[in-house]
Amino acid sequence: MKIPTSFRIIRLPCTGKIDIIHILRAFEKGADGLYVVGCMEGDCHFNQGNFRARKRVEQAAKILDQVGVGGERVKMYNLSSGEGPLFAQYSIEMVNKIKEMGPSPVRLAKQKMAKQKKATAA
Amino acid sequence: MIIAEKKPIEEIIEEVRNFDRILILGCNECVTVCEAGGKKEVEVLASALRMYFITQGQEKTISEHTLERQCDHEYLEEIRKDIDNYDAIVSLACGVGVQFAAEKYLTMPLLPGVNTVCLGANEDRGLWTERCQACGSCVLARTGGICPVSRCAKRVLNGPCGGSTNGKCELGPDTDCAWQLIIDRLKALDRMDDYEKVAPIKDWSTDRAGGPRTVTREDVNI
């Protein structure tokens, strides 16, 4: 199964490394969606890394809802390292969902601002 | 330490709406430990505000800075050189820090980004509970190290009231009866004789009843 090419993989030593600000910065820079893929719950080498990540993803989603970007644009998945096809399936699922939701309001607003600036300069 | 809670982002958005250049100012002390106003929270709030205002088509400059402490002149001086670059400061410090910064920068609007809750301890991950009300005359020596002023809703000083049931307060099953805790501890210390001693009337003038409090120490005043 092929994975979509419209997303970028950022490797972490453990999903427990991810922080809310990492997720928010991605959206601030114009990402349309983000998903975190951690190990199966209960299988974390560091015991709680994927549980911590889930909490942070939930908090980031809440903030994105509050600022009008949309909390549904961020999601946490769990799978084992041997589940390549499932990774591809999740990727397709997420990419389709984001396509359905359309571009992030942050990206659209940034583009609009850039156009206005260009027009004013000209 | 001082326990604070983050204010809802919506409330902060409304407070800063009319300013264009905003500084989010964190504090490295108590509010960092209780995860309400440290460097991380500053970053998250600044990012959230930036995204909100961008989507509203408003260009605002939202900067971030975290001081070692906001309740000390020396550290607050750090931002003096840049203060003219801002129209308002959102301080994520406790009420003390917000007020101290406001006193220092007289013409700068200072907006609180957290609600200061109490003096407490981190009992468990994500759980902070009150332990002290700064009443100004500590009775812990007599009460086995458990404070009836902060942990008893009625602040009674000579044993439990009639609302104590099965070790719980009449406020609800989640609140321990402070006097039950005191008695249990005095028993463990084999000091139940102390429990029988009637406490003198407490001098509440050292509490808020005497108005804002001041500590003056000539020995450290150089």
C-alpha cells in the first residue's frame, strides 16, 4: 500500500518527546493537519511516552478549537512498528480528512495577507 | 508555593484585542512548577494568540519573554530596555508579579494571564491542593503539622465541628476533615494530650483582618 506524498514525517525518539508547542508551531507555520503516531498503548519503552503524547495532542486540539483553527486537524494514532500497511492506512485516512476540511484558516489568512501586502507595494 | 490556573484563551483574547504589540511575560518560579505561567505556557499562549489574530486578518506582534521572577525589582528591570516596543503586557505570573510589574511600568497596561488560586502543594500529577492561608501566626506546632486554618472550611481551632462524618467534611466526600487528620496525626505522635489543651483565641490581626500585611526586617535592611 502506498502512502500519500502530501505530508512530511518528523522523527522523534519517542512520542513522549512531543510538546504542545511543537504541534502549535506546525499550524502557525501553515500546516493543514498533523498526526502523531505512537507505539501501542501499554507497549511504550519508556512506559508513559505515548500516554503523555495523547494528552498533549488533546490539549493542542483544544487550543486549536479555541483559536478557530479546528481541533479535528490534529490526531493521535497508535500502532506497532511492524504495522506498515496500517501506517499507510492511517496516513490516507488523515490526508483524506484534511482534504475534506480544506486548507488551514491560518494558511489561508497568511496567503491573503501576503497578497494584500504585494498589492499595496505595487 | 503559589498555585495558579491558566485563564481561558477566550478571556485573554478579549483583553488584548485592542493592542497591537503585546508581550507575553512568564515567570520562572511557582507558576512554572504548577504549569500555568512558565516558559512553556508563554510559548503556547503566544502561538495560540498569533494564530487567532492571523485568522482574523489582524497583524499583531506577539512577543515572548520569561523572567526569573516577577516579584523582584532586579528581574523586572530586564525588560525595561524593550518596554517601549509594546502596547500591553500579559503577565503569566501570580497576582504578586502582575502587580509588581504594573507598579514598575506605570504607563504600561498589565493584563493577568492566570488566576492565582492559593498557597498549596503538588499532591499528584495534575493535582494541587491548598495547604496554607498565610494567616501570619502559625499553629502547626500544636496541630500535628496539619493546618486547621487552611484545611478546615470553618477554620475552627479546637477540634472538629458537628459536620465531620467518617473523617470527611460536610462540604462533601472529597474534602477531608482537617481535625480528623490532626487527631490521627496526634495519635500517631502519641501526643493526644495536646488535643485536650484549649487553644487561646487566635490573633486574627495578622491575617487579612488587619488589612494588607507588611514584613519589616531591620536586620536585613542594609
